[in-house]
Amino acid sequence: MIAAAGALPWRRRQGRLEVLVVHRPAYDDWAWSKGKLDPGEEWPAAAVREVEEETGLVVRLGRPLPGAEYRMVDKRSGELATKEVRYWAAEVVGGDGLLRNEIDEVAWLEVAEASDRLHYARDRDQLRALVRAAEACTLQTWPLAIVRHAKALGRSTWAQPDPLRPLDARGRQRACEMVPLLGAYGITRLVSSPSLRCADTLRPYAKDRGLDLRLRPGLSEEGYALDPAKALNHLTRSLSRGEPAVICSHGPVMPDLLDQLAARVDEGEDDSQAVALALAEAADLGMAKGEVLVAHVAGTGEQARVVDVERHHP
């Protein structure tokens, strides 16, 4: 299996939807910007990196789009292999637009022209899904990530107060791995339990991006046990703000947070049952330590609706 990831940058010009396609001179084809994952790299991080390397544009990932799977010859071995590509809708948030790697031309095209220009029929699956989301007014979303803290030292081996229990080596590694993952979604607001194992799960990302880390006692195990409503209030505030955000907390707090998100699932979406099921499974079976669940939200406040969900395990 060859793993690859890419994105469909989109924008509106004079009310018309446009998408970015790229030309690869080595194949003389027009396609979506994509590329293979580096060793140990997660799919969303690879999608953002590839777009920037090929187009010079920095993107923030939105909702996932249908993937593609096809047979090809592996250049390294000369043998047939299966290539799996995962895609996301994306919005441009920066970059200089200078072409750097494997691409000699890019074009912003309206939907019909992009469909005609694409070389491969399979690439139209992503375009159709993007158009459906645009027609349903759920293409423009913002991410709300729910994170269970990374692996910490065991309770039985820790003699000091539990909130001071730190991450172990695996937990610290996972916290560093989250930096490009959270960055792929453009997370800018960080809210965490003040317990050291939670704060240190997000601290590498906060340092890398120069962001404040907001510590909230209501998200701690102890605070949740005293008043569960406070943890839910932090989630409600995030839904009201509509800013790309992450909330880091503990296993016992997760079900209530996820149930509240499940209550916001957009029932008008074709995949609403799958989205609700993903949240229900995460709530009922538990999230892994260091797992990142990304809810893609359309709207804010009372109108905020979850239109898609991704789960990224350590």
C-alpha cells in the first residue's frame, strides 16, 4: 500500500465557486495537489505539506472528501501496488504561490471547467462531493478538536497529587506528533484542563505557534466530578466563538463532551448517521490516550452543526 494525501483548495470569486488544479509536467496531466506520506507522518499533515511544497500556498484543511484507491507501478520496486489517497477541502490562509516541486502550472477554475480539465475520472469524485457541500452551505466549516491527554505515568507509580502527574516518554512523543496534525487544521485557540498531563499534551503546539494555553479547572477530573456542567460550558463557548479550537481533557470527561457534539450533528447531511455513530462510538468505547477527534462545524452558537468527524489515533 502506498499512502498519499492531498487537498482541494477552494474559493469564491464574484459568487462563483473555484477550485485549484495543478499540472504535472512529468505526466502531462491536470489533477489535485497530492503526494506520499513521509515516514511516521499523519495524513492531514501530509496533505498540507504537499500543497505547500507543490503550489507555495499554505492551506487550512476543512471537511474530508472521498478518497481514491487505484493500482499503479511502484517506482521503487517496479511492482504493482495499491495507492490510497485521502483528500480534504481546504482554504488558502497564506503562502507566496511560488511553484517549487513537480508542478509547472496551477489554475483556479470554476467547477465545470475544472471537471473538464481533470485528467482522471476518479478525481471528479472529490469535486462532486465539494460541490454538494457548497450547495448544502456546509463547505465552509471550522474545526473543533477534542483531545484526550497523551499517555502519562501510572497512578500507582506517582506519589504526589494526581494533577501533577506528568506525561511519560510515549506521551511526550505524541504531544510533539500533534504539532503538525493540529496545525493542518489551523487551530488557534487552546483550552485545557490544568492537570499537567493535559497541559503538556498541548504545550508543544502552543510553543510552536506562539499561542496562549488557556487552563480551565472545569475540564479537570476533579473539577468535572464537582460540577460536570462547567466542562460542557467550555464546549458551548467554543461553539459560540467559531474559532478553530482544541479542548484537551480526561477520559471521564470525554463522553459528556462528545454527547453534546452528537446533539449538534446536522441531520440534513447525507453522512449524518455515520457522523453520529463515530461520536457515539468515541463516547461509549472511549478515546485512546493521545487521540485527536476533529469535528467539522458549520455555523456558530445555536446554529452550529457538526457536519463531519475525523478520528486520529496515536
